[in-house]
Amino acid sequence: MNIVNKTLMVDIETNITLKNGSISMTVIHQAYVGESGVDIELVDYTNVMFLGKEISFGKLRETLNNIDINIDWLVNEETDKLFTNEDIEYLQSLYTK
């Protein structure tokens, strides 16, 4: 066997709350850690709640789009600040172990 490259893939689940608690969900990111660095992507949404009711993310997106609210923008605004430089360094340390 000739392994020429390796990548560590890590799933990260985080609970977020938007719009003063009216929307909550668990966001799932996948971190790809390799020799060239760390790449983190948002890949899924679970446990989505809107005004205390469970709803699919697709249905939530459709509902909010009807009233000109961009849920993708709201989620990205919240998740963009989730991972610190220390988090990235920790993920890189997992790769080198």
C-alpha cells in the first residue's frame, strides 16, 4: 500500500440561537485537517425550532423567504464567529498526533 496523503475529517456540532431565541438549531460543520491546513464547512442543520415548534430547515427557509428574511445569512453571521484561532490550532494538533 502506498499512502500519499492523509486527511483528518472531524464533525463538530454546535447549538445556536437566532433572533432572540425565536430560532434555534444544531449546526454541523465538517473540518478537513491536512498538511495544507484546516478547512471548515457548514454541512447540515438538525433540531431546528421556530417559535418553539420543530420544523425542517428547508421549510424554515421557505417560510422566512416569504417575508424577506434570509435564514442562510442569519446562520452564516452567527456561525462565522464560532471557530477561533485556538480551535484551528487544536484541530491541527489532532492531525499531527
